Amino acid sequence: MKKEYDILVIGSGLGGLVSALILAKEGLKVCVLEKNNQYGGNLQTFSRDKLIFDTGVHYLGGLSEGQNLHQFFSYLGIMDELQLEKMDENGYDKITFGYDEIEYPHAQGYENFVEQLSKYFPEEKENLDDYCEEIQRVCNQFPRYNVVGKDNYNEEILHLNTKRFIESITQNKKLQSVLLGSNFLYGGDSENIPFYVHALTVNSYIQSAYKCVKGGSQISKLLIKKLRENGAEVHKHSEVSQMTFNENGVLNGVKTTSGKEYHAKQIISNIEIRSMINLIGEDRLKKSFLNRVLSWEPVPSCFSVYFVLKPNSIPNFNYNVYHYSNEEMVWNAYQYQEKAWPETYMLSSTKSKHHPEFAESLTAISYMSFDEVKQWEKTFNTVADEHERGELYEKFKMEKAEKMIDALENKFPNLRDSIKNIYTSSPLSYRDYIGSFDGNMYGYIKSSENPLKTMVSPRTKINNLFLTGQSVNMHGILGCTIGAFNTCAEILGKELIDERLTQMINKNKSEEN
């Protein structure tokens, strides 16, 4: 049975779903293939004790009226149906160090951001203004960051280094650490990473920060619904095992592990770039491209602990905590001592449905190197394909969870007594569910010394093969969404994409008036 499509999308992460929907809206015959039981890649959620937990998306930025993600999601037709809750305006993120009791806030809105931090650093107000200005300047240099306009990267911007920039803004060591405090969002390396990665990551949250009520999977569910409304096919439990080429060597489709064949004029890969190389076959790719990709270092992975709490035991907080054992840790937080783990963590809470002043669950995440779970790397375990990893692995995870509780009890002295149940996920869970290399959180490490090394065009040298997703340039909800529009611009033409988005922006403006 061969099925014919205009576009075949391999993988249903955010980049793949958005690309598929943009193209389906243009009347193309689109099919999305997903190997797992759940669509959405990093948008996946899971349920335990009747509570929903996010695996990857803990909060979103840029979703207020007129902001970029709001406009992209409006174009896709999912904005109005999203259930969102705005986070604390005066501190959506709070940065803490060691035993210092002060929680340093990152506030929403540039003026408010400066005002809230100036309370702790009154002599730094002007420097904080400069910081916000520069973040906006850098973001505005990026193609499609402002939805329409700006065609190419400004190379000078790509080489700006985060460490050098932050040190040029302020001499105050504590403030430097506070400004970098949420760098978990790009893998915890502020020494080598280009400043544009920092700017693009934090800017949308300063604009506005929201939590998804009932988890990030509502984004993928709405995108799937819109895809079906636009005539697209979406199949789960459909793992692609190889790409197929016709007698002239032209890519024309894929085969799945169950033996089904799908043919298409064009294919978009939304899977880990190394997995895509395996599907194509190394011999079909240029040696230089192959060597470049295989030399990339993955961003670190993480270990997450999910706590189901006893009713009315811990007050809810409408912000995230980024904690460091000391201020210096911030620069390269992913490099930790196993004995001292967790030296850093991110903590978020979900409010109780019946008693909203209390939390019903907490999620704590810290860095973890894949080496720590390497002894189990040959095991595989997902809902669709269940296998136990064994007693030793379960013991390893519970020991880590205990260490996390010890660390958190400095903040919540009665936490242990408030826990009803504990669940965990390791780099292996991220690898198996998300398909990322060694379970990495955000694709590959970028360096300001050689920023172009990890930049890949969405158009490949194989004529009808395109790339999208976090392995291609920017990660995160906004990064993958912008990336998907850029991928579709290669297929449909930039002019058409710009025209569609401009029409939507003008329509929204006229409705406001």
C-alpha cells in the first residue's frame, strides 16, 4: 500500500506540527508520522495520581496581544483556545543563591523588570536599562522575530559573547549572576554561548510570561485538531525506519517499521538531526556536512523529580525558582560535581484545583550528564513500547530524588512530610520519548567563537528534503515556531509567508479599531 502526499513530516514535535499546519492551510496534502504514543515532542505531558505533569514546557513568553508568539499562534488558529494563566507580574522567575534568603525577581515588562531589580541594586538602574535595551536590539536583528521583515542574520550579532556582554553591562558580580539566573532555559553555559541565544530566550518572558493550564500538550492537541480540519493526516505509532529513493536517486518517500510506505513530493524532518542522517544513509550526504554535524556537542540533559503533594500542605507560588549553591555556579551550571548534586535546580508548582492558594504538585529539575545513566543505555522504555530498566536503575532514581528533597528542604523545611508520591525522569526518558541525542534538552551547544558551525539551513542539499525543530538553529517554543515558518518559507516562498502574516496582522489591527 503506497500513499501519495505533497508533504510528509517525520516527527510531531512543535516544529513539525507548525510546519505541517502552515502547509495544510495552503491546500497541500500533508501527512505527519510520529513514532510515539503521544504527539508533541517536548510538549508531551503525563498523568500521575490524576494530576498532569509537563515534560518540557513549564512556561511560555510573548503571548500577550500584539507580541510575536501571540501573532504566530493567532495565524495558526490556536491562540483563542489556549488556556493560559499569567505568572507573577513582579517576578515570574526568582533567582536564589545558597543560604541567601533574598529571591531576586525577573519581572514582566521592561520598566517593571528594571524597577523590581533596582530595589536590590539601586545604583545599577542605568545598567539595567542598558541591558533591556540591548536585549531588544539584538532580538530585532533576527529574521522573523518581529513576525515579518528582516531577511538575514546580522553576523556581528552572532559573535557577541554572553559572558563578555554581561561583564560589560555591570561590574556587580551578584547582579551578573542574577541576570544569568534563568540560563537553564538554554543549557546553563553563559561563558561560551552567543549573547543572541540569551537575548532571544529571556526577552519573550520579560514581555509576558504564562503557564499553560493543564499542561503544554494542549498546544499539540490544538495543532492536531487544526491539521485534521485542514485535511491533513496524522499517524502515531508510525516509526520511520528508512527514507526511500527512486531509480534516479531522488528522495520520494519513507518506510515505517511496520512495513508501510508513504510517498511524497517533499519531506520535512522534525527529528533529531543524527537520526535523520541514519535514515538517509551517510553515503548520500557530503562528508563536510556529516563531519560538521557529528562534531556538535549536545546540550546537557536533565533529571526531573515530580512531587504529588498532600492537600493544603505547601502554599502555591506563581513563579519559577532557579536556585544555585553559589553565585559562581551560574556561568557554567551544567558542570556539576556528582557528589554535590543537585548544585542547581529549577522549581515550579501547580496550584490545587479546589484550594488554589495551595500547590497540588511540584516539579524540580537539575542537570544530568548522560554518563550517569550510560550503563542502561541499551534499554528502551516508553508507553508504546514498555520495558523495565531493572532494579538498579530504580534505586539510582530514588537516590537522586532523595538528594533533591534534601536540597529543597532548605527552602521548604516541611517538604518531606508534605509529599504523597514521587515520580522521576532521567536522560534516558528524554531520549526515548523526545528522541533527542543522549537525552539533550535543547539540541546542540552553540559557541560565540564559531556561531555558524551549528547553524543549518532548513533547505538541505537533497533537493526535496527540509529540516525543522530544535536541532536547526533555535530551540524553545518561540524558536521552533519561528523555525517552522522559515522552513515553510523555503517551500512556499518567503513572499507568500510574509503576505499571509501581514494580512493577519492588518486584519487584527482593523478589528481593534
